Amino acid sequence: MKNNERKVSVLVVDDDKNTRDGLFRALSRTYEVLLAESGEKALNVLNKRQVDILLSDVKMPGMDGLTLLQRAMARSDGIVCILLTAYGNVETAVEAMKRGAYDFLTKPVNLDHLEMLLQRAVRSTRMESENANLHEQLDNKYGLENMIGTSSVMTNVFDVIKQAAPSQATVLIEGASGTGKELVAHAIHRLSTRAKGPFVAVHCAALAPTLMESELFGHEKGAFTGAAFQRRGRFELADGGTLFLDEVSEIEPGVQVKLLRVLEERSFERVGGGAVETDIRLIAATNKDLKALVDAGKFREDLFFRLDVIRISLPSLRDRVGDIPLLCGHFLHEFAEANGKNIEGITSDAVNILSAYEWPGNVRELRNAIEKMVVLSKGKRLTARDIPMNIKTAVPDGVARHFASANIPPATKSLADTEERMIMDALRQFDDNRTKAAKALGISRRTLHRKLNRYATGKE
């Protein structure tokens, strides 16, 4: 155990004092050992503090070990429960496992076996904790709450994502480059029943046609010159999760046929090998008009219909100008924190110029511009002086003045101030109905509640 790691806590519950004392002596050098002589007293301990492992006798006066196990697991999320008994039998062990016990030992306890079991339990809980942290990080980075926008077009997009995500239906995301297609794909995966499975992305435009088949379906050793070992393809790697094919229009016709077969039969063949079954949810994205490519004979019509089950059309940034102040604030906060810059907000004249720009690169271009502004800024607010010259010179003064008088949320205050104002406006609009306000804002009700609590208490 590293010096900065806390000791794992073990709560020993047994009505026999000699057993309690013996386990305390055996375990206290490695673990923080807590003692309780009954199920009721064990619950009192659990009410007061966090416990990692519960080590309890089964047969005790009053509350027995099986009942304690059930109540402990209901109160303490993630607790590992191991039961001890002098009356060990298969039926009791099976019942303990059904109720969620990690394992089962008989008395007298073999201390070496117990130590091995505790070490295995610690590794298991740490792995679960790491996985939970990883999922939380992915949610923060790719979840629906990280998609910014209150415009009607984005609200419609959020609605479709929420409806489509729990299904197994194939999704086709269309939109210009930089509109956030991969972010939408991640959000669908995170909100789906496959969220704990892999998310595998393939950027089809980056793959040479000769490599596409092997990349998607894998190959056997010796299948072609240079195939020195068996390789699993992306369909195999995504089994149990989601496969995202970005720029699907770039897949060459021969591979389109094989892709269609996978969608129809849920199996594929490695290059030079036999059939392999796969369980994936497919999400495809394109910045081109697939139907026009079908009409031109450049994309298979049958594959198009297989992909186009649920379609999500992402608007260009020009079609959601009202979201630009929020996006500016979001990216400002992100890059100020990443670069250790103390920047409080962005001035209205800067927002007016950014709102008047055409943004051919869409949200990606705006994000890059704000990053550059934050890194190079010398003041506490981003101003028009910080805007990259190519953007300023592309916006006539008259157009910028038009946006100054338009009904666009001001960004002269900090991100937090702008966010709070928009949340309060949404609550007023929906007569304090938090569910409707959260939906309109594109955030969860839990997030809305947390933010309102922060406004009321001044604490996170």
C-alpha cells in the first residue's frame, strides 16, 4: 500500500468475542478494522461512516448475517460483503450469493484464505471504482450535458438523441464538418444500454481503400502479403458496444456490400477466414448528401436504407447564431481552466463580431478561435482585440452593429452569470417547471437542480 493511500476498512461482525478479537489481531496491521457484536450495531457503524468490506457471521442473535448483508448493501453503495459461518452448507452459500455476497467462508477461518480473499476483494472494488471514474469522465466529456445550445434546432436534436439512444436502431448523423457529429455519436452511446461496452470510431476518409476491409473486418495470419499475424477488425473490437463510422460515404463499393451483409446477418468474415458473429449498434455519419450519392450511383441504395433508420441532422453554426454566446462562454471556461488563465468573461463587442462571422468550420472553428483568444489574451476579459485577424477582417462593421442590436444573449458578464440568467429565464418561461426548463436548456433535471442549489448556497 502506498503511503498516501488510506487503509481499506473492514467491519467485522460476530457475536463471539474471541472471533472478533482474533480477526482484529490478524487483520489490523494491513486494514482499518472495526468491530460490532451484532447486526444492529453494525448498521449503526454503517450509518456513521464509509466501510469498504463487511465480514459478518451468518448465525447471530437478533439480526442474522443474511439480513445484515441485504441492509448493508442497500445503505452502502459498493460495499463488499463476505459471510462467515460454522454451519456452512451449499444452500446457505447459494442464498448468500443470490443476495449479493462477494464470497462465503466457513469457521474456523483459514487466515491465509481470508487474506487472499480480502486482497481479491480490494482489487475488485478498486477496479470498479476506476471504471466508475472513467465512465464519469466520459460522461463529462461526451455526455449530452456537454452539448451546448438552447436554440430550437438544437432542442430538437437533443430530443431525437434521447429517444434514439435507448433503442438498438441504426442512426445516421448528417451535418457539415465541425458541427459535432462524433460528439452526438458519443452521447447516444453514453445514454444507451451499451454504455458499459466499447465505443469504437472509424474515420473512413482517413483509410486507403485497400486497407478498409482489413480495418473493419480484420484478417487471418497469411491472408495476404505482410499479414504476419491474426488481426481483429473494428467490428470485432466493438462487440457488445457501438461502432461509429464517420464519413461513411467514403467507403468503397466492394466494402459497402460487406457492410450491408453485416447489418443484415450480424456476422462477417475476416479477410482469409471464416464467419464471426458480432453484436454491435451502428452509428454512421456523413458530411455529404447520401441520397444524392445514391441517385448518382456512387452509394448503394440498399445500404443507404439500412443506415437511414433514424436520422439526426445537425445544423450549421450559422443556423443557430443565438447559441454563439453560450458556446463562447463554455469554451472560454474550458480553455481558461486548461491553461491556468484568470479570464472572467467576454465583452459584448467581441460576441457581436463572432456572431456576425460566417463560421465555415462551424463549432470546431469557433472552439479553435476561442482557444487561441484565451491563450494569447493579456486581460481578464476577452475583447474584440483578441479576435483572430482573419475573423475580424471578414466581418463588416455594419454587420457587427446589427448583431449588437439583435436579440442575442449578452456575454459581457462571466460564464456563470450568463448561465444563471438563461436558467432563470427558462424557469420563468415554464412557470418554474424544472423538468420542462431542463429539457429546453438541453441539460438533465439533476444538473439543473445542482446549479440552482449552487446559486442559492454559493457552494458547488
